[in-house]
Amino acid sequence: MLPSVSILQQIGLGILLVVVLWAVGLIRLTRRGNPGAAASSRQRPPRSRARLDAVPRQTGPGGPASENVDLTPAERRAFDDLVRQLTSRS
């Protein structure tokens, strides 16, 4: 704490910093909702699509074969009972 700066000035500076950070965050959020406003000349896929493209395919010709587990009739009944219990609660 600086001795030459009063407590009211320090509080004012803290409030000013909070307001500036809030405004910057609000501007970033509004621009994220409208991708055409920030970069109208550049054409690029939305961020979520770019992230999904980065994840390799898990099944199909480029990935491992999908797994399948055969259940016994008792396991199938137990699973059906569990599903019924979970869906009846909601």
C-alpha cells in the first residue's frame, strides 16, 4: 500500500478496474455470439466446428471397429429395470 494514496483512491481504482474488466468481458461475449462482425473479410469455420474437426473419427473406415456386447436375458432384464427406475424419477 502506498502511503501517498488514500484509501478512497484505492477503492476507486479497484472499482474502475472491475468496471473495465466487466466491459471487456461483455464486448468479447457479444462478439463471440456474432462471428460475422469481428471478421467479415475472413471466412473461417466457427470455433466449435474447428474443435470437432480436430477430434479424429472413432469409428468407420479410419478408426477402430465399433464394439458390441451381447447381454444374457438376465442382464437384459436388469438393464431394463434400471432404465425404468431412472426414467420414472424424472
